[in-house]
Amino acid sequence: MTDKEKSRRGLGSLKPVLRYLLDYKLRLAGASLALLFTAGATLSMGRGLQVLIDQGFGGGTEADLRGAIILLITIAAAIAVGTFVRFYLVSWLGERVSADIRKAVFENLVRLNPGFYETNRSGEIMSRLTADTTLLQQIIGSSFSMALRSSLTTSGALVMMFITNLKLSLIIAVGVPLILIPILVFGRRVRALSNQSQDSIASVGSYAGEVIQHIRVVQSYTREPFEVDAFNREVERAFGIARRRIRQRSFLICGAILLLFVGMSGMLWTGGQDVITGRMSGGELGAFVFYAVMVGMGFATISEVWGDLLRAAGAADRLVELINEKSLISDPGGETRVAPGTRPELRMERVTFHYPTRPEQAALQNFSLNIEAGKSLALVGPSGAGKSTVFELLLRFYDPQSGCILLDGVDIRNLGLHELRDNIALVPQQPALFTGDVRYNIAYGKLDASDEEIEAAARAAHAHEFVSALPGGYQSHLGDQGVRLSGGQRQRIAIARAILNDPRILLLDEATSALDTESEHQVQLALQELMHNRTTVIIAHRLSTILHADTIAVLDKGEVIATGTHETLLEECPLYARLAKLQFREPGKEALRSFDAAVEPDPYVLG
């Protein structure tokens, strides 16, 4: 939806959000009744003032004055009780709806395919999830209620004004349309600037989050002054937009109040002359002034919260956009189609795939590959050959534009995503750890695992020794993204997670790349045991780690150019022989290093 279309919708953008209120009909009804009750009690205060002036002050007796005062106290008590109920219920609804929207947004976000996050900044998404929902909570729990209350009291006060004195009411009625002029003129400008302001705030948060996430890189290159200057520019740009929005909103409020009180001044002049000549009583004028003030305050409040409502409309647009975002990967769900306990076979048949952000460049082209059940297959090749893309497609983070991927003869697009991924464990080259303790991270794929199972998985991954040495053992918190562990320790936690998950299909992205020689040997033994009778696909950056794979597939430019064992490929595949020569420079000795370190510059460096 374009900005122009959003601007035309105005407060209509709030409709999808306000539908969440319908889930709480009883509380909404209670808040509405309390709102009506409070508005009625507030309007009756004008009659109470009329009684106080004409009968209490003008009656001449203490009893008349006492009765008028008691009447006012009774009305004030009714207003106080009604306000208490209204404020509590409306504030509760604001918090509740905000929480529901936040949950709905997050529930949809975690189901969107990874391609969505290639074109949307995570910081901006987090701003929508936090700042925009907080803004909606404030609007629903405060500004929206104020707008409804002011609308009711203003409408009621206008009716009471006409009942009290027709001539003075006509004078006020002439000025009321004038108050709408600044609302119409400046309201649209405020809305447009509100949308820009929310976007700029999201940009500031996104920029700061990115810098903090990569703080080690920033400091290692001594770029702190540069990042501070860049962040300051982002903040100042956001402030400039906010300043323009505040200016327009100030003009809106100023114009509304000024026009209103000019009209009221004319009314007071005419009414004062009527009291002097005896054509109306002082109490009648007092009551009329009270209602006129209510009308003025009502319009002033509406003009003031109008800007808030427009900001909320902008926030609602952004949130509803996330809620309505559809994943490019459809989930058929349904019953299990893969027999449990089997060793699944994987086949990729004539697969062609382009990443959404690079539609002109094929990551895989007419790609066919057979991964035998219970066997291990290693993928080798230069950077950009398509190795990681194979993993992305096997996990169905993306769907190919043509061709198919079969699991035991069933197209994985016909399998439920939960069913498919529940059979697969991925150990990435850069392990992903969550802010939590060791136990939580190991048991992430099997949250109901016992302590004994978790410890056994850690031992198999050669992680138990260093975990036991941590201050809290398996209850030790790892910090943001496991920052308190070394790279090798994080890798072993990720391997323990895969071991505990007990998958039927293993995807290993050079799972031992961050380990020292001794730890690598131990983990390789654990992985050999884990790989036994499991279908395993390995991305190899070091040929020394896959010499004993059942089959090796050599990839180049998105195609499979050769398959076989290490020995046969050395003889039959020039590219593989070249890569092996670069790594194993000394006959009979395996130099355990990446191609990036071994050859520079060389276009066939493994990545």
C-alpha cells in the first residue's frame, strides 16, 4: 500500500486493530456503559450549577444552599465512580489489545520464510513489534477514550445549550464549523508526518541494533567516532521530522482553541446583556457557560488527540501489514506421510532455483542429486557453487522455481513443515545460541529432555567437560548469542543439540571447523556414531573431514559436475583434484586449513 493510499484511509486504518476489542465484549460493554454514565453525570453538572446560583445563592436560606451543595456533591461522586470504572476498563482493554496484537505479529513473523528477512531490516520489525504496539496501547487506553468521551459530552452539551437558550446557542453554532477548519487543514499533514516519524524512529533503532550486534568489529576497526556521527545523523533526521509534526499539531490545537473562544466571547457579551436586562437568570447563564465550556474543551481535546489518533493509524498500518504478510512457503499440514523409523532417501530432480533478491542469477540450475538412505553425502566446491543453497532447499526455507525435492518418493511440498523439519537436524558453521542457560540451548530441539539425556548428548559432543567447569554448570547463562563461550565451545553446544534431537537426516555445515585438533578428533568420533544409519549431507570446506564419506558430490556454478569417492574423483574430476592439491600440499600429510588461508587470490577457494 502506498503512502498516498494510507493517507486517504485516515482513521479507517484503525478498524482492523479495533476488531480485537470485540474479543472482550463484556468489558467493552462495561466501559461503554461507564462512559455513557460519566458523560450523563458530567452534563447534569450544568443543571446543578443552575440550581446552586438561582436557588442556593438566590434562595436566601441556608436549607436551599445546603440542598444545592448536596446535589453538586452527589453529581461529583457519580462522575468519580463512573470515571474509575471507565478508566480501569479502558486501560485494561488497551493493554490487552496491545498484548494480543503483539502476539499476533510475532506468531506470523516466526512463520514467515527467511526470504522475507532478506528485504526487511530486523531493527525496523522490532520497532513495529514494540514501539508501535506501545503507541496503540496508549491510544486505545487513553486518547481513544478521551476522544469518545469528548464526543459524547460535546454532543450532549450542544443539546443542553439549545435547551437552555436558543439565541446564544446559535451564536456558538456559527463558531463550531470554524473549529473544524484547522482539524481538516492540519490533520492530513500531521498524519503524513506521523508516518514518517514512526519510520524514522524504526530506522534509528535498526541502526543502533546493528552496530551493537557487531560491536567487536566496530571497535576492532576503531570506527566508534564514525558510528557515533552516523547515528547522530539518523537521530537528528528523526528529530527534524518530529519537529515538523509537532509544529503542525501545535497549529491545529492553537487554531481550534482560538476560534472557539472568540465565539464564546461573543456569546458572553450577548448573554451578559440579557442578564442585565432580566431576559434570563444568572443561573441560566451560568449553566449555559458551563455547557459552552464543555463544548470548547471537547473540541480542544478532540483536536489535541486527533494527532495521536493519526499516529495510531500509521502504527496500525505497519502492524496490520506484518500480520497480513504471507509466507512464500505454504504449509499443507495434514497427516504423516513418511513412515517413522525409516532411513529416508532424498532426491533432488532437475531443480532450478533463483533467490528472490537475485532473480537474474540462478543459484542452482537443472540440479539433480541422489542422497541414499542411511548414507553420507559430502558437498564440495568453490564459493557460490550452491552448497548452502542445497541445505536451504532441503529444509524448505525456499521452494525451487522448477523441479522437485523428494523425501522417500514424496515431494516435500506435500509434507507439513513441522513433519519435514522435525526429521532434520542442522549443525551450521556459525552456531546459533539463544540467550539462556546451557541446558536450554542443548534441549532446544527437545524441550522435555531429561537431565541425563542432556548430559549424555553433551558428553557425546565433547562438551560436558567445559560445561561442568562453568560456574553454574548446565544452568550457566551464556549471554546474548552465547557470547560468554568461545567459538569452539558454541559449536559443541550446537552439536550436542543435534545429537539430542536424534534426527533421521543430518545436515552438517563443516560442523568441526571451529574446533582444535584434539576436540575435533573427539567430535568426529561422536559424529561418526551419530551418522550411523542416518541420511547425512555434509558441506565440506576441508576435504580432510570428508575423506570417508560414502559419496562426494562436486558442485560448480549451481550444477553437479561429478560424484564419487575421494579416490575416484581425484582421477576423474579436474576441479576436485585441483582443490585437493591446494589443501594437501605435502604427500601423505593432510594440511588442515581452509582454502581461504591456503590460496590467495584464487577463484576456487572453498566457501
